[in-house]
Amino acid sequence: MNLDPKQTEAFRSVIRTGSFEQAALRLHLTPPAVSQRVRALESALGSALVVRSRPCRPTETGQRLLQYLKRATLLEADLLAELAERSDAPLVVVAALNADSLGTWFFPALAEVLIRERVLLDLTVEDQDHTYSLLETGLAIGCISSEPKPMRGCTASSLGSMRYRLVASADFRRQHFAHGMTRNAARKAPVVAYTRKDTLQSSFLLRRLGLPEGAYPCHYVPGAEPHYSAIRYGLGYGMVPELLVSDALARGEVVDLAPDEPLDIPLYWHTWKVQSPRMEHLSRQIIEAAPKILGRPAGEAD
């Protein structure tokens, strides 16, 4: 069976935009026309593809179709470049990664190969516990995740561990934790998290002090640098990658509130088993380059 490109594009637009109305605007069609194309595709495949909620989301079959369409598009582009003897054509990589990776090791480890291979990046930044879902729904062809288990049709390769330190400014510690990091003090001291999906701080406070999420004040500041700046300027305390904070700790600009309890988060590169030769090469480069900056996961032999 041949998939109708107009129908598949309508389906993808609905999922990207979250509604038939927005998809219609993007495709310069009417909403009924978009709906008709999606229904025709569902009829041809014999299965529902879209959960018509707000926003619209793919069904399990719809997720599988999204994955296939993304991979097929990339494989076709790579093949056409080779057939046209355009081996120097840019490789577009649609990937999902966490803000800490983007703000610390990603470019130092990979800039050279990204430039050499003429890679064009289309990155989505998400918490490391949630990037996996973007690969699963077909919105990325690779992701950096804390999930070690690959999903069906994919591989998961260890990149090393991101080490975090619980830090604050010296003034903040004097104001809130002058007598140590006690349960009562932590109830009043503001935490700085990235988003409500960020569980690094909440998991630590629950484990160490038995404080559930919501039992203390919390700022939400997305982005590695802004998050760290909020901590450095005394708005609160939080988990910061050691790669980002080591020099400031040495200079005394910030202090470690739990020096004996660093947090190591293993990271993995997930991508499809079937991919273009250039993407396979880039994946190998990522897997080889990342551990040179990141530490090895806990328990992994040297």
C-alpha cells in the first residue's frame, strides 16, 4: 500500500500543531479538508491515528506512523543527496536533549564533528526524564535521556554520567542554613528548579529530609545558565551540573550544601536501528565523544 503524501502531511500537521484548525492554517486548507484527509488515511490503514482531544495527540498506531514518516523522510533526503552527488549537503538532525547537556558538554564534545559533517541541528530541549517521549512519538530521530532501556526498533548507548552538586550562594547559606540543612530550615528556604518536570531537587529533599514536593517554596527558572544565575545571585538553592559550577566552587562564589552527596545521573543516546549512513556515523561520534567530558555511570568499569 502506498501512503498518500497529502494525507500523511495533514496527519503530521495535526499532531504538530495540536488541532485540525491550526493544521488547516499551516496547510492553507479548511479544517474539514484536513479532517477528510486524516480520516481517509485512517480508513486506508484500518486504525485510528489521532485522539481528538485538546491538544490532539497520536494513538499508538499514530505514534508508529509518525516514527516511520520521520525516518523515511530522512532516509530519502540522504539518498537523494548521494544520487545527486551532493555528499556535502547538510545533514539535518532533529534531536531532543536536556538543558544541562546543551548548556555544558554537548557543544564542547561535538562542535568539531558537527562542523565537519555539516550538521544542521533542530533541537528540542526537555527534561532528561521526558526526552524519550519525543522520540517515541516521532518528533525526534535521536534523544539524550536518563532512560537506559531502548524502545522497540531503537538502540540505547551509554554516554556517561552527569554529576550534580546542591549549591547556593554563601549569603543564602548564612541566611537559611546557618545551623545546617535541617528539615525546618528547608521548609522555608526557596528552591530553584527548571520546570515542574524537574525532580532533582524534590527527590533529594524527599530522600534526605522526608519533605514532599510542595512543602517548601520553589522558583521555576528554565535553562542551564539562567537557572544557575538565579542560584548564584541568591534567589534560592538547587542542583547544578558540576561541569558548570566547579570553578565557582573553587573560587568560593557558591558553596556546596551537601558535599558528601553528589548526584550522578546516567545519560543515554537513543536512536533508531535503521538510519542513514551519515546519521549512523554521527551517532558513533556522539557515543565516543560524550564520555570524554562526562564521567562514567556508577558501577561501570574503567
